[in-house]
Amino acid sequence: MPRYFFDIVDGEDLPDAQGSMHADLAAARVEAVRYAAEVLKEMPERFWNCEQWTMSVYDYNRLPLFTLKFLAEDLGRISPQADPVS
């Protein structure tokens, strides 16, 4: 099985030094989405503290294969305290 590396950049570089083995590129794509969801779930505040959060996936030669990009945009509006309809 080939080794893939899942590097994250969220204002700081978080390289995947060990990588992980997956059957093929399709399996690595599935793992990238699962891993991204896990990281976002564990550290949601970091997501809001950077301009863009990316996960780049590389093969065993460190050649780039694909990138996932996540972007949250705060529109600067203040949410009302109560529902104005009631």
C-alpha cells in the first residue's frame, strides 16, 4: 500500500511527518475528508482564527496530489438577541 502525507496549514504549518498507508488515491481522498472533519471538530476555534485552512495531500515522494480548502467568512453582523418576529 502506498504512503500518503496529510499536511495542514491554518496560520501555521503542521506537516505530517509520518504519513499513513492507504490502498489507493480514492482511499486517501476519503481519509483526507475524515481527518479534516476530525481536526475541525477538535479545534473549531482555530478555524475562525485564520484566513484559510488547507490540507494538502502528497504521495510518498512528496509530490502534491490534491488540496482541501476551508474558509469561514465573518460578515461582521451582530446577531439579534431575540427573534424580532415574536
